[in-house]
Amino acid sequence: MKTVKISLNSIDKVKAFVNDVTKFNTDFDLVSGRYVIDAKSIMGIFSLDLSKAIDLNIHDDDTDEILKVLAPYIVE
């Protein structure tokens, strides 16, 4: 598992992010405080505080290709 910080500060970014992660046959979790939601759930993402960076847990051993696709959302 790998964890990265991402920023989803607009509706268009959220829609593009969900489209990108659904291309992979891997589990993704978004963690904000004590809340953990499925990153493939657009409704779940909108339930989080999107004004700050969110932790994305990628449940896969080979994350190179995933990180390339998700590069526009990664911060820090």
C-alpha cells in the first residue's frame, strides 16, 4: 500500500479523478480525519472537506503507472 496527498478543490477535478481511478482494478481509499471512503465513489468524495489535501491510500504493490495517471492531483 502507498499513501499520497491529493487535492480535489473543484467539481471538475473530482469528476476527472473518479474517471481516472475507475480505470484501475485496484482499491483506493480517501482518508480525511476519521472518515475513510471509497475513492471511486463520487458521492462519497463530495461528503469530505475538499478545501484541504486528502490522503489517498492505493492498495497495490505496483503503483508506478497509477502515480503517473494521478500526478495532476498529487500535492507536496
